[in-house]
Amino acid sequence: MSHEARFVIDTNVMISAVLLRQSVSRRALDTARQQGILLVSKPVLTEFDEVIRRKKFDQYLSLGERLLFLAILTRDAELVSITATITDCRDPKDNMFLELAVSGQANGIISGDKDLLELHPFRGIPILRPDEFLAKVSF
């Protein structure tokens, strides 16, 4: 099991995956979970928790359903202690995903964020949009 692929998924992709079950983001999340391990860190979980609670998402799923997804993610993902400090991203808030990927020895980052995508690859770690990830994974 130690040779499983390790993936970081940014908050926007994760939110889309939760709210839109037929989305490319959801297929990418499900594929990453089937093919390997999702990595999370305390800062990433904190941001996801903050965003998933926003009232504007009530029209898609109840707060309870969204928090259930967060609980399952927290249970199933590997919590990584951040050992790297990275300041390479032009949006400082996105450095936490790079730090998670480096600290957790990720095989890839799945993101739709232009600030992250422009760094592809980052220290040898591919940064792919959900559709690119799906096109590249081998089944």
C-alpha cells in the first residue's frame, strides 16, 4: 500500500466535487480516491471547512450533507504535517497546497487555480486541471 499515488486537491475543485456530483471535478476526486490517497493538512481542512459552510451553497446541498462530506474526507484522507515553507505562488493563500504536496510527497496536484497551474510542474510534481488529470490517469 505504500506505493499508492498521493494527490492534493485544491479547495475549489473539492467544493465543485461536493456540490456538483456529475462534474469533471467530482470524477477527478473519485478517480484520485480510487487510484491512491488524498492528502490534507490542517490549513487545507480549515479552509475547506470555512468555505463549505457558506450559505450560498445551501441551494446545492444542505449544510449537514456538506459537513458529512468534510467528515468523510477528514477520516479517509492522510493528514500530513507540513515540513516545508513555500512562498513561490503569486497568491500567498495557495502556498499551502504546494507545502502539502511537497511535505506529503504528492504525485500530483489537481487544481483549476491559474496561480497554481502556472507553476506546473512544481518541484517535479504535476499540477493539472481536473480534466487533464482524468486524461492522464491510467486505469
